[in-house]
Amino acid sequence: MKHHVQNNLQYPETEPKLINIRRLQSDLCSENPAFSPNFAKIISMNLLFASKNKHKLSEIRSLFEEAGLTTIDLQSVVDDSRIDDIPEDFETIEENAAAKAEFIYNIYKTNVFADDTGLEIEALNGRPGVYSARYAGENCSFEDNVNKVLEELKGISNRKATFRTLICLIIEGEKHFFEGRVEGEITEKRTGKKGFGYDPVFKPLSSDFTYADMPLSEKNQTSHRAMAVKKMVEFLLH
């Protein structure tokens, strides 16, 4: 995959809007007693989300809010027109997450995190896996990817699948990794209109509904990305 990065990226003229995490006031702490003892350790911190995916940004904003963190102008590089593509052409989601975080960190020199997600289907020997976002080819749509998976599973009774998200956080120049995984199965047809990606055909074992059937608040209780983000939040709070 070719990565097109304009020449002036190394010297950005304007900074992107950043996530600002501040110590919460006592009333907010009382609403989140599990986090209260740790808030004193967070005074001020900026984090940039290294992603061009608006759907992921929306989910992560929601997760930070649910965790009781004050988030101000939570944005990613999705609106930075100077960045055409972020590298994700490695062989594992761990490598992809690290590469994306490093790519943006080297441009903006600020604390940053990136994620990569893979859907691993048992009957397909772990495919699409690291190629989940482009399983049907370069420039494919979510719809294309889902169509290909459903076609390859046609007539196969084993629908077991695992959704994995790996987050790489670079803070003060050091990398930290957080993983979330959910076991489930691929449905025989799409259901639901929420979410994105493979959400209409992935049903976690803990539910009778696909992610696309769930409101975001419910998805955030069980999703692979939510698990990884919550681990990162716990790390930031300690």
C-alpha cells in the first residue's frame, strides 16, 4: 500500500484539536467511586487519537465520557486534510496499531494512541484477521467486506469468531499496549442498522443481538474496542 503524505506534514502549521483529560471535581468523583482514588494523579494530559475513522472516534468519545473523564474537543486526525493515509500494512494488528501511533507521534510529537482491529473467523482459518478493513480489496466498503465473509461462510455451520482490538498508546515517548477481545459468532444475514464494519453480522456470545442491533451504550459494555479502551483508561488513572 502506498502512503501519500504531503511534504509539509513534518512541520504542521496548525495543531489538531486534542483530547484534554483533566482532574474531575468532587461531585463527578462521587458519581464514579471506582475511579475516585486515582483522579488526584491526573492533573492535565493531552492525547491525540491517530485515526481517520469517524465511527471509531464517536465510540471512543463515548467511552471516555462513560469512564468519567472530562474530554474537550475530542478529535482525531480525521479532519486533517494533510494526512491522506495512515500506515497499516503489517502482518499483525499489534504491528499496525504501533505503526499508526508512531506515524502520528513523529509528526505531532504529542501523546497519542492508535488502535487496530481484526475479526478472526475459525472456519476461515482466522481470516480476515489483520486484513479485516480491506478484506474485499483496496478501497472496499464495509458492505463489500461483509458480503465476502458471508459468501465464504455460505453452507458452513461453524460460525465461531473472535473480535480483537489492540491499542498502542505512546505517552512520554514510551509504548504501552492494551487488548480487548470478544468471542462470538457470525450470523447468516445482516441484522441491525447501527454500528459499522462487521457489526451487522457479529453476535457476541453474551447477547442475542448483533452489535448493529445494540445502542452504543450497550455495545460499549461488551465490545472488544471498549475493553481495550477501558484498560487504557485504567492505566491513565493509575
